[in-house]
Amino acid sequence: MEDDILLQISNRIKERRREKNITVQDLATKANVSKGLISQIENSRTIPSLIVLIDIIKALDIDLNVFFKDIRHKEGRQAPIIKRKSEYEHFEKEDAHGFHYQRIFTQSIKNSTVDMVILELEPGAHRPMVQTEAYEYKYILNGTVEYQFEDSSYTLKEGDSMLFDGRLAHTPKNAGKGKASMLVLYFFEEHPNA
């Protein structure tokens, strides 16, 4: 995540917290993180993990789409948020023996429609760049996928995930020799006056 994006995120957290008259300690308690971490994030001294960032946004009672809506690179683009398999948070539930939970992504869907898709890419599969009016979340089930954007590309392997604004022109490419598959979630924001 580049410095300008980090600054926009930290400023937005600080602004929303102040708008809601929530202290740093109150936000830390609601998000289940330390007061020091909130302070470091608000002052752009650290980059939170995706899970921590989403917990903070939820603690501020802000929809994820609304929070990220106007955050842009200096040249007007949003960077995808990459989440590696090694960064997923393990948790347990009561009376669940032999169950292994890993929180890979949390999203409030109050004001949005979620479309869930399994996408399989044959070796050599291709298509032109596309845009969607949704935030897109990709979780690689197997294989290696290279996600191409206009000026950049990201290689994702089994267990990796990515969240990005689908209005950025993009296309996936199977970067392996076998079939690749992924879980795709599209978050379409509802416009009540549309």
C-alpha cells in the first residue's frame, strides 16, 4: 500500500472517529485492538492488516464500500488489497471440535448486494480488460493467477486473496500449467435514489 493511500485511510479513520465523538480508547475497545495501534494507524505510522482495518471500519459503523469509495492513488486509482494465506486469522467457536476456522474477509452487506461465483480458468484462457460496478474479492482455491491491471499486475497463489474496486480495468490470467479456480465475491452498492 503506497504512502498516499495509507495517509487517506488514516485520515478517514481519524475523521470518522471524531465525527462520531468516539475516543481513541473507545474505538480500540470496540475493534478489539490496542489504543497504541489506533494512534499509530491514525498518525500513518503503521499499516494495519486487512482484518484489523475491517474491524476498525466496522467499529466505526461504516460500510466498507462507503469507507473506500473515494480513496484513490495520486493518479486517481485504488490499489488492490492483497491478503496472503499466511496472514489469515485463526479462530475457534465454542463446542466445535475438529473445526478449523480462518477469517479471510469480513464485510457488512447492509446496503449492498453480494454475488458469489466460482471462476475456473483453463490454461491459456484469456479475455480483454473489463470493469464492473462493484468491489471484487478474489480467493484463490487452486492454481496460480496473475491479475492484470492497466499499469500493474499481481500474482496470487492458492490461499491468497485480493480486494479491489472493479471499476479499475482488470483481467485474470492463468499463470500455471493446470486449471486454476477461485471464489469471487462481487459487492454491488445499492443506490436508494437510483
